[in-house]
Amino acid sequence: MTKTIKFGIIGGGLMGREFASAAARWCHLLESDLRPELVAICDTNPAIHTWYKENFPTVAQSTADYKELLANPAVEAVYCAVPHNLHAEIYSAVIRAGKHLMGEKPFGIDKAANDAIMRAVAENPNVLVRCSSEFPFYPAVQAIGKMIAGREFGKIIEVETGFLHSSDLDPNKPINWKRMIEFNGEYGCMGDLGIHACHIPFRAGWYPKNVRAILRKLVTERPDGKGGKVPCKTWDNATLFCEAADPAAPDDIFPLTVKTFRIAPGEKDTWTVKILGTEKSAFFSTKNPRRLEVLEYTGGAGQSWQQIDMGYDTAFKTITGGIFEFGFPDAILQMWASFLYEIGHGAPKELFAGCVTPDEAAASHRLFTAALESQRTGKTIPLE
Ligand SMILES: NC(=O)c1ccc[n+]([C@@H]2O[C@H](COP(=O)([O-])OP(=O)(O)OC[C@H]3O[C@@H](n4cnc5c(N)ncnc54)[C@H](O)[C@@H]3O)[C@@H](O)[C@H]2O)c1
């Protein structure tokens, strides 16, 4: 029998609604032994509450105060999707209230905030804490994950991951909280996009040993939406050049490049991963969401990339036919299936079918903090 986990949402904006919508179509999943039920919503903006009231009769509590939601004994788990400056306070409070937490990235506005969240995690081992990152759930990336786990690449030659946007190319786009350093943090584009780009290499065990970062501020002021202009102080683009190694071959250092661009002409919301190996290479980009590219090298001069249409081959089985396309809301649903699977089973279904762990999020903070230092000093900064 399917057991229900009662959820509260803190921060019901763009991402809060994506979760609520995924919960509303849980019947899409065929094998889930747990299902979420939305019972409480917290947002300081009263206008946000209307959509939840109209669509979720199960929501018995609507509040502007997250402490009221956490005091609700009916709430067993929380999705927290608020601006980055609030992560440390609210995530720590959720965990200390004994509720399971899916927190949004970057899991703290900076390293000090992340350290505070990690203290709450360490004190509460019975609470499942995960960080949202949905892109590995694309079928092509699940296939790449199986290749990594099966050690099919041979010697790793190079790994490149990226998350590229172009919406900020327009200098007349008004500023919002995601471009304000006090709400988004000094990391800028790294905090916004970086965990997504780190998820696959970190899960593979390819942690950076050092970083030389080149960060860009391309648009230094933006319209304030009231007829004036304000400074835009966040980093727009980051390229992190790192050395990494596979845990099975620790002396075999390869280049790992992580790119997070808010200003990448032609890219709307492009998440990419490219792994070059001596025996196999693979590439995926959300630009072509069903396409997996693979090159198998069996010797000789001939080498060719195959383009494979992946269809709907997901980690968590659904009602959708195998030939159909997979998209962003599907990745969100799969990520949530993974979170509930971990609540029920204590471990991810497969290595690459799991959400970002607190340790992985903490490793991303070490990387981004070192990247800021590298930009300041022009030096390569070692990481543990
Ligand atoms: N996983 C992804 O793909 C993805 C995509 C976009 C954003 N995000 C992350 O999600 C989080 C939220 O981003 P968003 O795009 O949903 O932002 P958003 O601005 O659309 O929503 C944030 C909501 O938080 C509410 N809020 C602010 N202060 C609050 C408080 N004290 N208590 C309760 N609610 C409060 C706001 O009113 C707003 O409705 C961020 O951490 C962001 O980095 C993740």
C-alpha cells in the first residue's frame, strides 16, 4: 500500500509550484511506495497563496511565518525554495524541527551559511536532507551514469560540465533578487547554477583538487524597474578550470571544467555534460533533450559519434510510453520520486538516481569559495 508523506512548502514561487504540480500528478509514477500530500504552505507574499488554495484542497495551513508551519505536527517533510539569504536560517530550523528537508541550491548563500546548515544536518541524522538538482534524471544522463558506474570510459581524458543561460544578455532586463548580491550572494552565477553542473562529477567521485577561476561581470548596472538604474554586482559568468581524478586511479589527473554562464548567447537553459575517455566518450545537452551522443573507440583511426534517441527511459517507471519525449517537469517529478524513495528506503535507487547530498553541496561551497579567491588573486587555489 502507498504511504502518504505530508509536506509543507516554504517559498511557494517558481520552484514551489513545480513541486506542488509534481505532487499533483504523482499517479504518473508506477512504482512509488510513498506519495507526497501538500498540507501546508508558507510564503510572505499573500498573492502566492491563491494558486495553492485554488488547486490544493489538502492545504489546511497557509501562513506567512515559517515557524508556524514548522510547529504544525502534521507536516512531516518540507520543500524550501526561498532566496539564498534565507537558506541558513530556515533550512537549519526545518532540520531541527525534525522534518525531512529538500532544500534548494546553493544550500546557503555562502560557505559560512552552508557550514551552519551542515551543523544542523550533523545533529539530526534521522532527518533526510537533500538538495534539489533535477538534470541528472534526464534519461540520457541516467545512461551516462550507468556508463560511469560500469567504468566504461577507460582512462578519463577530460570532463566538462556547464549550465548556460542567455536571459541576462539583455542589459535592459530589470534587476531581480537573483542579480542582487544581498539576496543571491557573492557567488553570483556559481551559486545559482553551480550545483547543477557539479552533481554528476561529484557523484562520480571526481572532486576538484584545485581551481583556477575566471569570473566575469559583463553587465554592471540594470534598470531598477522604477525608471532608474542600480548597480548589478553579481558575477555573470564563471569558468572553473580544475584538476580531478577518479577514486580508482587517484594519480591519473585529468582536467575538469565547470562553466556557469548567465550570459551565453544562444543558450536558454542549457545543462551539459561531456566526458572524454580512452575507450568511450559521451555528451548530453538539454538543448537536444532526447539525444545521447556516444563514441566508442575500439582501435584504429576510425572514430564516430553515434546519436541515440533515448525516449522515456527513466529511473522511476511511469505511465508514459517509452518512445515519448522527456522534459523539465518530468525531471522534477523524477527528482521528487528519488527524494521519497530515499525517505522510504534509506538509500538512492541507483547511484545516479539520487538527489545532491549535504556533503556534495558542502563540496560545491568549498569549490565556489576557492573560485572567488582564485579570481581575487589570479592563482590556482588548492582544495582538500
Ligand atoms: N532547481 C532548479 O532548477 C531551480 C530553478 C530556479 C530556482 N531555484 C532555487 O529555488 C529557490 C527559490 O527560487 P525561485 O526561482 O522559486 O524564486 P521565487 O522568487 O520565484 O520564489 C521564492 C519565494 O519565496 C518567498 N519568500 C521570500 N521570503 C520568504 C520568507 N521569509 N518566508 C517564506 N517565503 C518567502 C517569496 O515570496 C517567493 O514567492 C532558490 O534557492 C533558487 O536558487 C532552483
